[in-house]
Amino acid sequence: MTSNKTIAVAIAAALFALPLQAAQTLQPARSTDQVAPRVEGAPLPDSTIERAPLSFAWALDPDQALSAPAPFTAVSRSYWDTVDAATLQRGLDLPLTAPDAVIQVSPSQGARGLGAGQLQVRDPAGVLALDKVVDAQQLRAAGMTVGEGTAMARTGASAAVGTYRLQAPQAQGRYVVQVLEPNSPIALQLQADRQQVLAGGRIALTARLQNDGGPAALAAGRPVARALPAAGEALLVAPDGRSWPVPLVAGKDGLRAQVSIPEDVGQAQGLWELQAFVTAQGVQRDAKVAFAVARPTARFSGQAEVDAAQRQVRLPLQIGAPGRYEARGTLYATGPGGALRPVAQAHSAAWFDAAGAGELLLAFDMVALPGGYSAPFELRDLQLQDQGRMAPIESRAVAVRF
Amino acid sequence: MRSNAVGKGAGLALGMMLACASAHAADVLGVAFVHGTGKQTDARTDYWQPGIIDSVRQGLPNSANYTVINCDFQQYMWTPEAAGCLAGQLTTFINTRGITRLVVITHSNGGNVMRWILSNPTQDSRYPKIIQTISKVTALAPSSAGTPLADAALNGNVFEASVGWLLGYGNDAVRMQQVGWMATYNAQNLYGTAGRPALPKPFRVMVGTDVESAVWDSNSYCGGYAQSVGLELTQNWLGSCSDGFLDCSSQSAAGSVLFNDKARTAGAEPLNHNQSRRECFGLGAILRNDLTL
């Protein structure tokens, strides 16, 4: 067989193997995917929501590899506490593990604001240890949106380590006191195992308090990472302010919690938080991570109709609540070396008046394929968003191959 | 076609858009200034100051083809008051001035609101035309990965039945710019960060790398000495490279770095977070010369 004939036969075989339009089942969900098992109704949000159907696509550089972002890890060398006026008048002990700490005092609603001259900080020897103090006006001028009467102080680079005393004789009411030790070797690392979850779902939290040598050691490439035997607790906080205590349990690799998300997630937009408060050997640290919680107001039906010639993917939906839904995904095409690489990003959104069946079309044909790229294709990072309620409902790392 | 991003929508025919986008010879260049966190009614005076606006717009073929955005960026970036307002004012500017190539200059959180529009083209029927008209976004010190100072402003702000939020509610834009929150939005809703798909249009960043606030140093006074003093202390919450409000790593988290301040400023001076929106150390000329590149 000549090479030309071989190519012709191969093309013919490929055409038979890839019908112009074919129904497929979406790829099985992976452990990191989020797939709604059902749909449910929900009230419409108050804000104005676009009603026009819209599609948009743009080309991606196939040489720029994509990867799913790892869950965020918060690293904290700080903590906060609420204190009453009597404590601040008497003096609040602050155990500091490194020089040059920053102390921020914020009055709660109704408490007396504190000016820069009304804070006293004494080192373990009882000597005044204030390198610089700024007030709320100066912090706001710097872009920090603090409440009226907030003050921030720095102890200074030459200050000793040990128990300091913060005093404000004019205090009246309750205050939040934050302590940041930017040079401390003691750091809390906090991580949730995912950044999105469905209402009623679960999320795993890990908190590790460790001596990492501090920023100076890290910058010099001498991290030590010695785990400290810590205890603590966490708090699940909804965007509307509701909160639930979460016990942290000591494990082989730090403190852990399996957190159940309530079914009633409320109407407030914004993210949920898991805040952890950990202590070891008299040192406190806290940190927080944020994640999105979605009600399953719609879902992909599990089928897709693909058209390799047009580079289009039609995605049937099950709608549980009227609203505006958006599908978005990345098209991977086969490159000259036979490897799949990202070539285009497409979004499609429409308004759905009622519960029932719906459909969105991802049209990658709106942008040209880069030279040398063709089928077979893969649709990756397929997501379904409830645009009106700002909720990521479904995500699939790999959706269809065609 | 200058753009490789294409949209379709009700009353917006693909063919017509392709035809519009290919009109090179008749390009009308415009520039829009997008402020950061806050509710602005006169951002030209109160946020930017006229010096930098007037310096930059002299680089336009028609220096009247500029607009200064005034929106409520105390809200979440996706809200009608934030991205919706920005889309409305950009659309009006594009339509009334016949702009075909738009350079958007953002500062701080303005970069996030702009990136919201670029990353969510199907949320609003005005977005596709805006995206297709934009030739590039120049983001001055954008808070793309948030700032620990937003966390510090909100830490301890628990909700109690008797008093509500202990420290008052603050605003949603600050809430949104907490480091963990931006990590989630970057992973789910926004493009242009590491490992994520690129934005449909270039998003190029100027990074502010340091704060100088010595009372004897006249450079500390550009943009306001009082602001510089506060930034010197807030810098303690940040890493070794910061503009006093944002870590360099946050500023450069999305898009590509156009330049670090000292690489192009007069006297290799750093631009703190307030100076990067003011006519300090030749910034206006740098931006003016970049308009037509």
C-alpha cells in the first residue's frame, strides 16, 4: 500500500470512527470532581440577572500547560483574641516568640476608640517597647479598611523575646487584639481538601502547628519543619455570620476535622470559612480557609452530544430551580506529537424559566485551531455555574473525548 | 482580526462582530482608568489625581478619548454596583466616542473587577463587546491574590446575636480580598493565574516592590507622606517584597509582569501602593508611552 493510500484509508477510518454528531455519556466522575446527585428548587436571588443567551470563546496557547490549582494552604504567624476593658486597663500578657511583633487593637461596636498615644507595650523587663504606633486614619490612608479607633503598634527589632504586657488605661468596652509575629519560627498551616462543596456535603480540614525556623530560615533555604504537639478547635462560618464549632482531633499529621456542611446554606453571597485556633506551649496561632458552597439547583444530565467536525459539545441539563446557568470548559486537541494540549476556552449561559430539561452548547468552532492540531479532542475542566446565585454546582476534570 | 476572542449573543451576530473587529485602519484608541476599592464619585480628583490622568491621555491621538470610572467597588466584584457599573460606563464610553481599541488602566482591586469581566464573558450581555474592544489591560499593583491586610482588618469580626458583627460589617470588597478568598475565586471564577486558562486579552502588571517613608527623603512625599507612614507599618504583615499593601506575589499572580517599578521609574524609585496611582517618578510617562505599543 502506498503512503497516500494509507493516509486515505486512515482518514476514512477516522471519519467512520468519529460520526459528525454522537451522543456520549460523560466520563465517570473522579474523586476530585463535584457532581450533584439530584437537583432541588431555590428562591431567586434579589439582584438583577441577565436574561439573554450568550456564548463566548477564545483561543489558548497550546504550549501553556494547564493544571488544577491545589487547595489553598493558609500560613499564619498571628492570632487574635477578644478582651474586655478591665483586662486592657490592668494589662494583657502577650507571649512573643520573636522580635519586632505587630499589635493591632480594634474596638468593638460601642467601645471607646484608642488613639496612637493611648497604647502602652512593655517588654519582659518592664521597659516601654514601642517602636512605632499608627492610628486608624493612617491605616485607612494606607488602604487598610479598619474601624474608627483602631491602632497598630510595632515593638521594634531590638526587642527581647518573652511575655510582653499590653495596657490601655482608657479602654472602655470590648476589643479585638491581634498579634502578628512576622519573624516567629512558629507557624500554623491550615488546609481544606477542596475549595467547593455542595450543601450537605463534607470537607476535610488539616491544621499543622510547626516550628519552621521562621521566614529568615526559609529564605536562606534552611527550613526545619518540626511539628509541635498542639491542641485547638475550629469554627465553620457561613457568609451570613452563622457559625458552628468544629472539634479538631489530633492525628499522625497534625489536627484534623471532618466538617459537615448544613443543608440550609442561606441566601447570602460570598464564601464559607473554616477558622482554626491552635495553641502549643503557650503560643497561639489562628488561620482561616475559604470555600464555595452551592445548592444543586441544576446538574448536567450525564450525557453529551459531540460534533467533532464543528468542535461543539451540546450538554443537556436537569434544572431544579429557575435561574441563569453557565457551562464552561477547555478544549484539548491532539497536537503534532500526538499529545493533547489546550487550544480553546468556551462559555455558554442561558436563562431557564422553569424546572425541567435544558441544554447549553459549548461552541469551540468560534476560534480557529492552531496549526497542526486536530481531533481527537477532549473537553476538560467542565463546570456548571449558577450565575445568579454565584454558586459552582458541578465540575469535572475530564468530561468527554471525541 | 485583532482579537482571537469571539462571542455570540442575542442581537449580536458573529459575522458582524468579525467585520467590526477587523477594522484596523479606522481604529480609535481610548483609555479608561479604573479605580480600586471604594465608592467613587470623582475618582479623577479623589483617587487618581489629575496629574497622572492628564499625563497619560496626552499619548492618545485624540486626548479627549479617555474616561475615569466612578463605581462602588466596596461590593463583591461580580455585583451590579461593581462589574455591572464598570460595564455600563465602559460601554457608554465605547459607544459615544466610537472607541475600537481600548486600553484599560486599573489600580489595586480595580484589576479584580476588570478580570471578573474578562473571565466571565457570559454573565452580562455587555461584556462580550467590551472584551472584544479591549486591546490590553495595564494593571497597576493589582490585588490578584488578595492581601493579608484584608484578613487583618476582618480577623475577630465574629457575628453575635446581640450586636451583629463585632467590628461592624466592613465591606464585601475587603472580605473578597482576603488571601484565602481570592485563592478560591482564582481557582473557580477567574482566569489568568498559574495553571489556569489565560484571559482573553493581555493583562499586564506593574508591580510595586517597596515603601520609602523616611521623613528626610523627599521621595516619601510623592502621593502623600501620611500615606507612606501607614504603609511602612502595614508592610510588616507582608513579605520582603511588597508595596506596603500587597505582596509582590499577589500583584503578579495574574497575567504577565510588564515591569517591576524600579526597572522603569525615574531614579529607580519604588512605587508604594498609593504612589502607583499618582504622577510619581515618571509613571505617567511610562503609561503614556505604552498606550500605542
